[in-house]
Amino acid sequence: MRDHYPQDVDIDAAAEPGVCTEPDTSMTGPALMLDVDGEVFEVRADGQGGTDYVWSSGPNPGYGFGLGPTRDMSLEEHRENIHNFLAEIDPATGYLREA
């Protein structure tokens, strides 16, 4: 994860992807819907310079991940992030594989 953040930013080593229980209401505009590897994701700014990715077609409602900073990220880079996330999913559970 370090390669996604500047070196001077503190990172919560215990942070894990999961369900967003309290959506950021500061986000404006509709979500961008992306189809990647046959799966649909809602992609939107998180209001803090990052991006929330919610796996809309996945088996676990609200499940997804977030990244930041992503202000200058191209559409193809967002697709690559989603592809990499899906590559780590356990097909039996629909969640990230246990480490």
C-alpha cells in the first residue's frame, strides 16, 4: 500500500477493505459505473482526494475498497485498481482472500 501514498503520510497498518458503514456525504455528483472483468463497480470521489470503489454486482452488498490520493488518476488506472482487487477475491466467499 505504501506505493499509493506519499512517504510523509501516516498509514494505518491495521486498515482493511470492507463495507462502508457511513458514506461520505460530501461527495458530489453521480457515481461513475465501470464494468471490469464482467463486474460492475460504482466509482466516486471520497471527498478527501481519494476514490471509493463499491462492487455493485458482487455477492456482498456495499463491499469494496478505497484508495487515495487519486486526484489525477486516469480511467484506465481506475480499471486497473478494480482488476487488481478482483484478482485477490476468494470466489467461495466474495471477500479478499485471507493472508
